[in-house]
Amino acid sequence: MTGNNQKDTSKYRAFVSAVDMAIARGYGENFPAALFIIFLLFSLPYSLEAKPMISVIIPVYNTERYLRECLDSVIRQSFKDIEIICVDDASTDSCPKILKEYVQKDQRMKIVRLEKNMKLSAARNVGIDAAECEFIVFCDSDDMMHPDMLKILFSEIEKNAADIAICDFRLFMYTDCPSFERVKTYRADVVQGVLVKNLLSKKSTIWRVVWNKIYRRKAIANTRFDVDLLFAVEDDYFNICLLSMPKKVVLISKDLYYYRCVPDSFTKNPHSLIGMFSMVKIIRKIAKIDALSTEIRLGLCKEEFKQLVSCTANHYLAPRGDFLKLLCQVDELYDEGLISLNRFAYWAAKLYVTVKLLKKWYF
């Protein structure tokens, strides 16, 4: 028996033991039936092994510079019982060639090729629909995982019978290779209740993103990423929808995910103005989640507004016409009562953004 076939034989051996017990207990008149069961057992193809436990979903789009590092970090995980679903979102660089190369190296990899660029949310949704495992993990194609990330997340989510397990992460510059040695002291906390409140905490980032988590498939159910939300806010809404209902979550204080800060970041990308309009959309969508209390809805809308102010003020290439259009939409949100700031604070925020952008445009 090959090494690959040896790793998932526990259920097979358990079935054999059960048949042995059936033979021992039914030796008399049931003996022919037991023999028939044995015949069926050994007639079945051995390929009917247990499915992998974790589906790792990796959307891929024009990340040829970093893709190998990402795939290597996933393939070399100490937890081997995984399937790796790479959704190629119509890449125009050498990513398709790299993916084909890796599929030949590791049979756990699957490639789903999209005919046209559908953006990150749609690519992740395709990955969810293609996943066959009980647990789901997301990874961006320019990031990396700690070698024990899946092992630790899986161990904690199972041990605590949780719906989601969350780990810490570390940011690193695109030219650096993160050290796998600097890991925080291990600690696991289990949290229950309406966890969306944690999105308002000082450490809300670990709750908002999806790539530092393992999700139980049944916890995701029919929840999908909203394809109308782009550029940095799609994770927010996905997790808000999940956490708006009571969930059991385990928090792991280890830096197990490595997020790469690339040069064409959100605030320096001319297309990221679309992301700012997406922030306006997400405020409207949050306001319609009935499972949230009014207090939580307003609190989340306020946090999204703060992010909108920060991103807009630091946007280096914001066209003046689009900026004025954005301000009009934000004014509509305020007039509808979706931004819970007093008028002085609201206009102070708008003035702050305007002054910063005037300095960029004219000085």
C-alpha cells in the first residue's frame, strides 16, 4: 500500500473490525450474511476513502510573483488531509502555467478556470461551491501560511466544537520573507453569543478578514460573498452576515497567517475609489440585517464610515468629480440616519478629508 493510501485508512479498518464483530456474534444462521458483507467490502474500490477534512480556497489573479510561495506554504502544511482549490480568475500572466505545474506535483490540488475576470468575491463563491470538505479555509494567492496553521486551527475548532476558529496574523512587506519562529504564546479563548459586537472592538481586523479563519461548512451554509462589494470590504459583509447569528468561536493567539503588503495597496490604487463606493453600499446593506440590534447596526455603520474617511483622505489619485459624487452619497447616508454622528463631528470629518485631498491636488 502506498504512502498516500495509508493516511486515510482509519475508517476502512473500523469497518473491517465491525464486520469481524458481526461474524463473531452471528456465527450461526447469520454466517452466510456475514460472508456476503465481507465479499461486498473487498469488492468495493479502495478509492472510496474518507474525503479530505479541509478545503483551502485560493482565488488567483495575476500574482505570478508571489504564487509559488503561497502554494508551497499550503502544500507543506503539517496537516495533510486537505484539498486545495485554486480559482484562476482569468489571469493574464503566468499564473495558469504555474498552477498546472503544481497540479502535477500534488494531486490534492484542483484548478477552476474562469473564462472572464469575475473579481475576488465571485471567485471565492466558486471555490465554496466546488469545496467538498467539512471545513473551509481561505488564502490569498500573494500571502503565506505558518506550517502548522491548518493543524492548530483544525485541532481547536474540533476540540471546542466551534463554528469558527480565528488566529492572529502578521503583516510583512512584499520584499521580505517572514520568519516562522516569532510566534506568540499559545492561548485559546472560546467566545459565544452575538459575535458581531467584536467587529466594533479595537482588534476588529481579526474578526473582519476571512483568511485567518477556519469555518465549519454548516456554519457558512448558504452565505456567500456579495459580488457588488469590491476592494477590501467584501470580507466585512461576509463575516457580519455569519456573526450576526449566535456562533461559537475559538480565538487562537498565534501569528499563523502572513499577510503581504504589496506596493499597489488600496490607498494607492486608482481603481480603489470603487472600493470607497462599496463602503457606502455596505453601510446600506448592514442597515438591513434584521438579526442585528439597532445599536449594533449603527455602530457598524459608524465604523465603516470611519474607514471610508481614512481611505478617502489618503487616496492619492481621487478624481475630483468622483470625490464630489462620493460626498453626495455619504450625505444621503447621514440624512437617512445611518451614520450615527452629531452634525459637528460629521462635518469635521468631511472637512478633514477635503483639506487633505486639496493638499494632494494643488500642493
